[in-house]
Amino acid sequence: MGIRVEILLTDEAVEPKSVRATPYLPGLVLHRAPDCSPGASLMNVTHSRSGLAVLTHVDPGQLAEVKAVLSGVSWTGLPEDFCGSDAHWAAVENAMSIAKRSKSQELRIAHDLEGGRRQPASGSRWGARRDVVTPLFCIEAKTTVSDRYAVQEKDLVYLTRQANTRGRVPAYIVEVAGREEVVLLPYYEVDRETLEALQVRDVACYTKKSFSVTEDLAVAAVDGAAVAVSFASGKWLAFGYANFRKYARVFPSESSSAADD
């Protein structure tokens, strides 16, 4: 349904435009970018009381992490309360860097893997799900400047369901601290030779619903360390991105379908 919000299209005093928006954070709303083509799905984050744009042209797939960054400061006041605030400017700059970094990660992964392609709107559109797909893999890609990222079991289950319906293997890739990447694959998909080449240790997550990919794990994964993560729903192998690329090149094609989405 949404609410009607008056937005300013320029910094000058012009007639505001009424758009339909949805609440995003206290003081902020989310709406389709008004200057995009009809088929685009990029979004603007706008200050609801003034109509000032806080962020523009945000990919829907990045909204959750952008929201986490912007929530670190209050947006419920008037523009004069935050326009001169270093904390607010830092939040906006960090949110903008997320958008650039996420797209760069997806494009790089698509380039690294044979037949890879980045999905429209980071896979947020119906019928174009997940961030990157290849003839063999269905990939969810996440990136954070933090030194850890919590991978939710429910997200792995959902990714697996989507990949399996398309005859592909699910892969969950996390870049932490803006540098190193860890890949989670279903344990049963990894061949014995690959497992023997890795330094695998076991971690049980039966009593919780998430697993934290830390900077220390990511750095260790570069040198061949790996973690077997056991959830109630199944077991996953977390290992380095470079080793995943080697593995992807020799992955048996008969285990996945190359049919298009």
C-alpha cells in the first residue's frame, strides 16, 4: 500500500513531487527513484519530513545492509539537525560505499566463473533470483567492511531450495573486512579429493541459527583452512574463494543442469 510523501527533486526551491513510499527507518522512507526508466527498480531513501534525498539509486539487493548502516544515527529530526553532523555524513558515505562494493563483488564473481552472469537488481526481481548464476552454481554474494558476517541458516535453506529447483548447486559467498572471501557449499557437493586437500575442522551449530564468518577465518581460508559447519538442516563447508574457483573449474558438469532460468 505505502504512504504518500512529498519529495524534492533538486536542491533548489521547486515544487515537490508526490510519490508513494514505504517506511524504511524512523524518519526515512523508501520509494522508487523518480528519474529512472520505467523498467528500472532502483530505489531512493528519503527524509520523510523534508523530502530531501538521503541516498539515490540504491539496488534493492543492497537495502538491508544500507539500512543497518543508516540506523546508527537518528533521522527523526529536521534537516538542520543532521545536515551538519559528521556522524550522519559518515553514515551516508558508508552506505554509498556498500552499493559500489556490492556491485563490484558480483561483477567480479560473474567474471571469475565460467558462464557467470550478474542478475538484474542483484537478484531481487521475480524470475531473476540470486546475485550471480552460472550453468553450475546459484550464488548469493554478501560483502561487509565489518570483521564478521552472520550467515543465517534460513538463508542457506532458501538458497538451496532455489538452486535445486534449477538443477544448480547453491554457493554462499561472504567478503569480510572488504578483503577476504569465504564460500559456503553444501558439504555433500564437495568431492573427497578437495576435502583431503583442505585443513577442515568441524563446528556444530545445531542449537543456533547462524554461523559467523570472521576476518580470522577468512584470512586462514586463504592458506587452505576450512570449516565444516553443521546446522540442523544440513552440513556446509566454508573455505577460501581461491580454492572455490579451482574447485569450480573441475566440478563435474553432469551434477547440474545448464538450463536457463
